[in-house]
Amino acid sequence: MNRLSTLVVIGLAGLLAGCGSSTTSSTKPPANTVYSVNVTPDRLTLDTGDYTSISAVVDESTLNSTPKAITPQPTLQFNASSSLVSISPAGSVCAGKWDTRYEICTPGIDVPVNPITLTAYDAAHDVYGTTQLWVHRRAASITLTAPSYPTHSAHDCVSQNSSVTYIATAFDSSGTAIPNCSNSSTAGCVNNLDYTWSTADSTVASAGIYGGVVAVGPGVTGVYAKLNGTVSLPQNFATCPPAGIVMTSSAYNKGVPVAPFSTADLDTLAIGSTEYLNTTYGFVVDINNVATPTAFVDINGSPMYFNTLPLTFLSSSLLTGSFVTLDSFTSRFTANTSGRTILSVSCTPPACNPSISDFVSPTGTLVTAKSMGYGYPIYSNVIGATVVGSTGSTVLLTGTTYSDGVTSAHQLLTYDSESLALTHTIEVANLPNSLVVAPNGTTAYIGSDEGLVVVNLSNFQSAILTYPIVGDTQTTDQVTGKVLGVSPDSRYVLISDTIKQVVFLIDTTGTKMATRYAIPNIRDVAFSTDGYEFWIAGDSGVYVYESNSFIKTPHNVSSNVTAIAWALDGQSYFATGNSDLDNYSTCDDAFLQTIGGGSPVNLSSTAIDGVPRIFGLGTADWLDYSVSSPSQVSNTPNIGNVCLSLASGRVVAQQPVKTPSTLRCTPTQFSFSPRLEQEFVTGVDSTTCSVPESVVHGYNLATKSEALLTASSPIIPLSGGILNDGRELYIGTWDSVAKTAALHRFNLLSVTGSTTTPGTLAEDVTPISVPLVPSFVAVVPK
């Protein structure tokens, strides 16, 4: 083997002082002076025919002083205890024979018996130092076994802080095992310390120098052993996830949460108030009055602590409140604006509970990691938080024509929610087909067949943004189609072009590009609160977004899907179309059940007292579905991993509560008030509803009854929206006969009702005339 350069310089003062192994002796040293030779590294390993270098420094010390390198350094003599290893005068070590110029290292026919002692000798002071070398045949492959795997449950995982000792076996190019030095004295054996051990993800497990691997946090990772450049195939390791995460609210005193701990909804928060959210019920206080969080229990039943687990506190409405993480267990929630949000905690991959595609369990079975519950979020119970008070906003209005129904309109109008005064008229380059505002309230997206229009709501400037488009080849270079939704963190925008039969996914803050997918006729999108997954649905069923692509759900039974919603406990999502409501697990997107009661034409999601609710309007009834599980019991919520909780027999959606609807038309849009738990029909298909009505139809979740709003004049609603604080509902209407368009406002605070006598409330102001046909109305989140 060619040696390209000399790697060792002997005699540099101070080089590596104090490192390595040494032996000292002296026949006539100066008084009180001791000399030593320090050799580095203190151990090394080589394949036959390979070379490396050792370094040595001569130190002196007097009267127990700190050793220091002498100046100048003496010339050292190097030698090896085996003739099968040669070493140059400069300390270059060859696992074989050097040529005369110490440039080519030729492997020998035989390999030496390990270990070989390498010596650096200082003749001037009669002292020497040593290091040890192991030489073996070159490893072509390495396999790992774990004979000391601890007793495991059916989940085939290791509990936190428990360890597994792996054994590595190396094989040469002929497939012959290279013997291990601990088991054999055969020449060319491999010492256990010759391997470098590592894990692919140190947040899941950590590896020691002897092959011991310690469980750290939930997830699956690979364990590797490396020997002189040859790396083993991974032996997979699984750290048990918790059986569940319990989130509670509490007071906070002197740095620790204090009892009582509650899982009840927080219904009367004031703007600016704070609540402390914890991921345990209680704390153990020692004799020094130091509080320590109580342990969680993993799926093996063993205690575990989340002091190293990157948990995320979640809110379904980021504007309603904000979090400040105080420690691994506690976060302070501050109410920022009036409205309602659903709070929870998640252990979300890849930061928490990561996975790989498959792994070999301790029983030797090849399984899918995700089927074992790894690679999916672990969600806590949910707590509703209602912030009282009033917060005004801006109402956006746009459409394709002016009120005459003929002349094209290229404008976006903005109105003050309180005075209904027109505040801005924004020119829009393309004719709109949709209007969606980002949840953070900073941006409005106007879909169009000619290109996406983006409006900055801080300066009310519009632009046609030409995001770089990647993905399936198409002739267009514009993002075209209808805007279906924006992710809860306002990062992703989903647009469906049913003409070109494609879907665009825009990443507005990361890659800042649009990815195009050849998926036809997508009608709706649902996002998880933590942003881990989202789903799209349409004529050919449901697709889940995974690894930068949309994948058709493996157990897809839905077709002609018109609406999709994610349950806020994270356990499942729901799709509906021309069949009954279908329930899917977020674990492997497995189909769970078809729920009777009819087929709602829209889906809304909320949670009341910790129980998720899915509701909508069917052919003749408002349909109210409760989603429950054995863990959703008062004071003992324990939702846990979506796969594991389903495997333990989770009960999914119940048969719905049916409330008769008096709506005579086909609805096209619904607006939901999370704070008041009310939903209203704010858009209908005018071809099925040519006769105006004098009421707006809605549903009250608290009373499970239809809620009606009396209009000051008969209307056909086209589009609408509700303030965050739930006070006001805004609806755009158009009279195609009189050629008049209007914006209506209804007060929702007094809407009451019962299952027998619907409550009513009159429109609170006279509708204002608007110049456009208000096909698209949106209220900006504040």
C-alpha cells in the first residue's frame, strides 16, 4: 500500500503531552527528576496491509510536578513485538512489511497473534512507552446479534434507561468469520474494543464503546458497528413509547405546578390571563421541598421520564393563545385574543418517536415499525380553552362579477367588522374562484383558473406569485385552481385544479415552491394540528401526504368524497361523500368503520369536555357524532399512541344525534364558531334554491338543536364567515332578479334553541349594499 505522506513528527515540544500509555525507568537520573515516554494512541487496530502512525513524547517531572515535554526532544527508537508488523523510524506502523522507503505496506501471508506491543524507546534517558495493536484480516461484512436482549413484552421494545449488549461478528471476503479475541487466542482475532459503536438517532438510543445500547426516548433506530471502514448492517433497536400522555392545567407556585390538577375545559379565560399546562397529574416532593414530576408508564408497564423528550404543546388556534415552555413538563399558556382553541400535547416525529420502515424485533420477526406504533405522534388528551371578550376584525369580499351579474370584477373589498365601513378596494389581476385566509391572519389567497393571487393583509397589496413549480409535467407555469385550505401553522397552501386534474402544494416558508401532483378532482383537505400529516380527498378517495408525496390510503373505501375532517384527539379522521361517513385511523390510515345516520355534506371538528365531536348537515338532518374511547373517562384521560390505543380496543364514532333540518337548498359552505359551538349554512347552490328564505340555518352543539337567524329581508346566502370571538356572522348575498348585492351581519350571542322549538335571532343591522356579487366572503383571524 502506498504511504502518501509521513504522518508523525517526533520531538515537537508539548505535542500530546500526558496522553497514551507509558512505562518509566532510569539508571542515573538527575536528582528528583523522572522521565516518561507517552505514546498515542493508547490502542489501535489495523487490517492486514494497512498502515497508521503512532506518536511519542518524552516528558519530565520534578518533585511531583506536572509532567512537561523536554526540549529538545530526543531521538526515539520504535519496534514491534511481532515480526509480522513493521514500524518506521518515524513511527509509521505497517500491518505487514514496509518497503525500504516506508511508502508501500505489503500484507503478509500470516497474521500475528494479538495484541502486538509497539514500543517507543528513549535511549538517552533509558525510558520507554508502549501501546497495543490488534491486526486482523480485512472485514468484508459485519453482523450484529443481541443475545442479552432483556425480557420484553409483546411490543418488542426496551424500556427507558434499560440496555441491550450487542455482539459484532466480522467476516472476511471468503465469508469466514474473523475470530473474536475474547473467545479465542487465534491469530488475527478482533478485540471487542476495535469496533466503533453508534446509533442512527441518539434521541432514541445511545451506544457505548463495548456494544451496550441504552434506551433514551421512544422510537426506532439502527445500531451500527464499524471496523476500520467497514460498517455493519443495522440491528434495529426500539425504545418503548409511553402508554399515554396526560395533560392537565394547574396553578404554578415558586417554579412548580401545584394541585389541584384538572383535565376540564378552561371556559372563562380573560384576555391576557395565563394557565399552566402540565404533562403529569402530580409531583413528588422530597425532604428538601424539591418537586419531581411523577413517572409516566411505557407500554411495557415500566416507568419513564420525559426529561429528555421533546414534547410539543399544541393549539388548534395559534392566535387565540401562545405557549412559553418552562421545562420538559410544563408550559405557560397565555390568552391573547377572544375565541376558542383546543389544547393538547404531542410527541411528534421526527423529533419524538421517530421510526424506520421495518425492524427485526427481539423475537426475530420482521415487522413494520409503524404497525408497532412507532413513527406516529403520541397525543395527549385535549382541553378546550375559551377566551372571553370582544375582538374586531376585517371582512374580505370578492367575486367574479359586479352586481349586474355580467361585468367582470377584479377587486377585493375590505370592510370593518364593527362599522361595516369599506376600508380598502384592492385590484385583483385574475377572476377569483375561491378565497381563503391563513390562520395567522397575515395573508389571503385568492384562487383562479389564471393563477394564484396573494394578498398581504398588513399593507393590503396583491400580487400574482409565481412560485417555482416542481413535480408532474404540465404545460402551465402558474399555480391554478381553487384554494382548499391552509395548514394550521400557515405554512402550506393546498390548491386543486379540477380542470387540469392536478393538485398544487405550496410551501410558503420552507422551500418556497409549489409541488404539482397529478391527482384529479380533489375537493377538500384536512390538516393535523401538529402539522405531521394532512389528507386530501375527492372523486377517487383519500390520499395522505407522506415523505413529500401524496399516497392513496391503503385501505381506502371512500369515493366521491366531498368533505374530510381530522378529529382533534389525533386518533382518526373522517371522510364523507355519496356514502355514509367513513372513519379512518391515523395509524397506517386503516379504515375503521362506516358510521350510519346519513351522509353529511360538510364536516366540522371540535372537542367538548375532552371528547372530540364531528358534525355536519346531511340530506335532512344535522348529524352530531361523538368520538370516544375507554381512555376518555372523566379525570383519567390517556389517549396515547394512535396505533396502540386503537390496538387496545378504542371505540370510535358513535351513531349520530340527529336534529331535523329545515333547509330546503343544497348547502355549499358552512361557517363554524368554535367559541359558541355553533355552525351556520353560509352558502347554498342557487340552482337548487332559487326562492330566497327569510332565515339562516344553523346548529347549536350545546342544545343539539337547530338555530335559526331571522334576516331582515329574504336572502340566498353565497358565502360567509364568523369572528374569532364568535359574536358576529357575516354573509354575502345576491338577488339575481333585482341585481342587488349585500353584506349581512348577525349577532350570535343570543342564539338559543331546543330540540322541539328552534331558537331565533333577528339580523342585528340593516344589510349594506356592496358593488360585487359576494361569491367569496372571509373574516380575517385576529
